[in-house]
Amino acid sequence: MQNESALSVSGIVKRYPGVIALNDINLDFYKNEIHAICGENGAGKSTLIKILTGAIKADEGEIAVEGIRRKAFSPHEAMFKYGISAIYQEFNLIPYLSIAENIFLGNEIKLPNGLLDTKQMNDKAGESLRSLGIEMDPKMKVQHLTVAYQQIVEIAKAISHNVKILIMDEPSAPLTTSEVDKLFELVKNLKERGVTVIYISHRMSEIFELSDRVSVFRDGKYITTYLTSETNKNELIKSMVGRELLESFPERESSDGEMLLEVKNLSAADNVKNASFSLKAGEVVGFGGLVGAGRTELVRAIFGADPISAGEIRVKGKIVKIGNPLTAVKYGFGLIPEDRKQHGIISELSIRENISYSSFDRVSSMRLLIPQKIKEVAEKYRKMLNIVCPGTDKKIKELSGGNQQKVVLARWLATDCEIILFDEPTRGIDVGAKQEIYELINRLAEAGKGIVLISSEMPELLGMSDRIVVMHEGVIAGELSKEDASQERILHLASGE
């Protein structure tokens, strides 16, 4: 690998009220390398991306692209002049436009009369896709694509802009195992084409499989850079959190409490068919299965977010009719959704408003909200969950993903709900925050709550669950005790074999 700089930052500082998001960052990214960046949520990774792509300006410092030094540049300059592009967890695609129209959005090819040259755009979009080894119809609307193919469109979009430096932020988070393998092929393909890839991930296995070097951020500071081949998982985690994490899944004594929830022969739309399971107080019941197996649809139906077409739900032995989430809350349910940004947070509201949103009856009097009570509740859970923020009056969108997740958890804890449905609670969250959430789940179970835990991470599912229910194509394929569960047995049931 040639140690020639493709991009470097020197003395980068970014301040927000009460927080230094980046503090004197100095870092080089080499040409023709895959450079991983890791760190806990709130470490400064997202802020650095925004500065490199021109979305925000640093307060101090410089950026150098192939020797050209700048204080800052616009998003248009970053992409079209310097070849810097980013693919985020939430894709920047317009669903009602075609693949080609999305690829050339902002850089359209036009005829002399000013109209779009759709033929040339389709042809060139097809070329970009084929260069990635993908055959897709450029005229197809993005709304009809799976998440994996939407990601490919984002990569093709970057290639069409002659990308030199591609930043990928948690690109594997929404993908299945087979789709992740394809992603790895594409990333390696980009490196072979001379593209510098900056790869941000919380998944250690990906960092070690893909990257040439890995840099660690912590609390807004650059800590160190390792040659990936010369470090290991424990050393990396210790650098990320400033301490050793010796135990991934904290131990918990299983309890056999009262029956909280019984779901019998439940069906919902085309995604859930005749599902039955139970949940006791103090128990963590895990749900395994491949993407699209119906796990999310099942908990959404139980929570009243999706209509139930057949079956019954019993809470503490009593049959209940749950037609909407408000009713579910009244029966003691809480849902931490899979898509945090779309269904979990209200981005324009403050942290304290997000925490109290589902428990207004506890922070009001005669139907009038009491600001002091809202503040007190927010402060209580900020301390309890170690939510890192300059103040609970700040908008939740200013928080890192891990801290946003803690706010969603705080919202349901504030309702004192008894049945908590966790749907991929640690997706996109760093190793330190994961440990905190695992410990919280255990504390909740020990306090007599019933926990449903959906997870696509096999170690998490095996390490946290008392029982594991496995789904396949909308049907419960089997149930395994903690003693009988293994990765092989779960995958066997999940694949319908």
C-alpha cells in the first residue's frame, strides 16, 4: 500500500453549545486503502463525516484533498470538485424517481433544448451498475428495490460522480448475511479501482475483514490508528471505551413470574400467520429469524401499530383488544422500534419532550402539562441511563444514535410499562452502549418486567434470552430453551429446513 495521502484533516475543531464534538483532529487517509473508523456513539464520527462532505463547517482546522488545502467547502464542491461522497444509514434516494434519475440527481444530463436526456442517463446508469457486477433496469423506480439494491444505487451514484473518496456509515446495518457478503465484494472492488474507502462500523468482524487501517475516536478526540493486521478486538475495544470490557453479556438469574402475555394463533396481513407464544414476568424471550421472517410485523401487531386479522392476545390472563398503540400503552406495553429515526424519535422535539411523550398523564394536572415535572422526569432518566447531552432542553436530533436510543428507552420506562418489546435495540450502537443496554434489559427483567427481544445478532440473541422463538416466512418455526439453543439450531429453524 502506498502511503500517499488522498485526504487529510489537521487541527479540526467543532463546537456545539456545551459540547466539543471534535477536538483537534489530525488524521490522514491514504490512496487505495480501506480505512475504518470506530468509536462509541458520540465519539465524533458523524460530525467528521459532515465536515468532510461539506454539510457543516469546522470552527478551526483545515482539510487537504490531494494537497489542496481548504478551511471548508460546500456539499457540491465536495462531491463534484473533490470527489468526496458519503453513503449514510438513511439513504438519500427519492423513491418515486427511477434508478437513473436518482444516480444523476443534481447532475442531470440534458439535451440542447434543456430537457432531460433520459436515454443517455439510462445508458450511463446501466454502465455504472454493470461496473459493480450488477444487472438492474435503470428505469425501475427506487421504491420497488430492496434495501440492499438501494445501497447499490447509492454506490453507483457515487461512481457516476467520479468518486475518489467514499465514506460509508454503518453500511451493513440493514442487510442480511448474504447481502453483507455482496457489500464486501463491492467495497473491495472500489479499492481495486483506486477509491479510498472510509468505512465506519460498530461491527468488529467487518473491520478486521475489510480494513487496512483502523482509527479510533473517543469523546470527540482522535485516539490512535492501528494497522488492522497488527491489532485485535480487545485492544480496539479498550481504545474505544478507555477500559476493558471483559463480559459482553452480563449474567442474570432467570425467574419464573406470573404470566404477563399470551399470544394465540395471531395473524396479521401477509407477514404473520397463526403465531403463538407466551411471556412471563422476569423473562427475556428472544425472537430469531432471517430478515423478512415476520418478527417486526408480529410485535407491531401486538402493539396495535398494524391490524390483526385473527387470533387473540391475553394480558395477565385477560383477553384484550388492541386496535392502536394508545390502547397498548394502557395495557402496559412499550415498543422500542426497529427504525429509530422514523418510528422512535420526534426529531424536532427536545430530549425531555421525547421522554415524556408517552406519559403525559404523569407530568400534567387538569390536562395541563407541568414543565417542571417534565424536566424532573427527563433528568431522572438522563442520569439513570447515562444519556450524554448538554441538557435535556436540546433537540433529540442533536444526539448520537446510541443516545437517541436511550431516550426512546427512557420514554417507556417513564410509563412504568410491564411488557417491553425491543426490536433490534442495539442496531448501529457501539460496543460500550450495547453493554449498557444489556445491563438495562437485565435490570428490567430482574424488576419483574417481561421482555421480548428481536435481534439479528446471533451472539446477542443467545447471550440475552431465556428462551428463543424462531420465525420463518411469518410462521413460528420452533422454540428453543437457553440450554438447547445454538447458532446452528436457530439457523436451521430460520431457514425452514
